[in-house]
Amino acid sequence: MNKMVNEIQVKSILNKHKKRDDWFLDDYSVNPYSGCSFNCLYCYIRGSKYGENMAKTLSVKINAPELLEKQLSRRAKKGEYGIIALSSATEPYMPIEEKLKLTRRLLKIILKYRFPVEIATKSKLVLRDLDLLKEIDEK
């Protein structure tokens, strides 16, 4: 299957939930990608606007690190800490992540501002970022 990769600019990357999510127990979510190359049959996102074509088109939110820096800085100054679900609506460690390191850059920002994070993944690429995840856990 040929995959189309689009680089997009977004206006916001940190999504604040009105109430803590009952499933992920998170207060915020961050999705650096839109779509997913894994295209798992059991994924709840398949029933969304992406449907069964979510593996054909992948959007990379290229300005995600700059936006997250601004948004977490603002939240930290206000003391509005909460658990961040990193990629609750996509896979944070798709094959393209190995090259782009977008998720890794976001984790560095999350560490800088001392927010707790949770990640749901099926990729062993997460092991690359164990150093950052351990530091986040210790803060």
C-alpha cells in the first residue's frame, strides 16, 4: 500500500479535557500525527473520520514541538498540571517516527515542564525513549 505523508501546521497541539478521561485517566492529550500506518482492526479511531483509509494518509504536525513548548509553559506558570496522554488518537511510534523523532522532541518538552505522561503503543521503538521516560517518571 502506498502511503501519502503530509506535513501540516496546526494551531494547537495540547488538548485539555473538560474532565479527566475515564479510560486513559488523562487530563490532556497530544497527537503529533494524524492517521496511523499500523491500521489495527481493533482501533477505535477506525470508526472516526479516518475510517479504513487512516493508513493511506499520514499527517505530520510539524510545528508540534514549538506549540507544545508555548502551551505547556503557559499551563505550568498557572500550575495547571495534569497527565498527558501522548497520542491517544494515533500511534506515537509509527515507522516514520524513527526518522522524524517528533515524539522524542515532545517528550523532552514534557520533561522540561514536569508533566506526567502516559503512552499507549504497540511499537518497540518506544524503547529508544526509555531514557526520557525514566526521567519523566523521576520528576
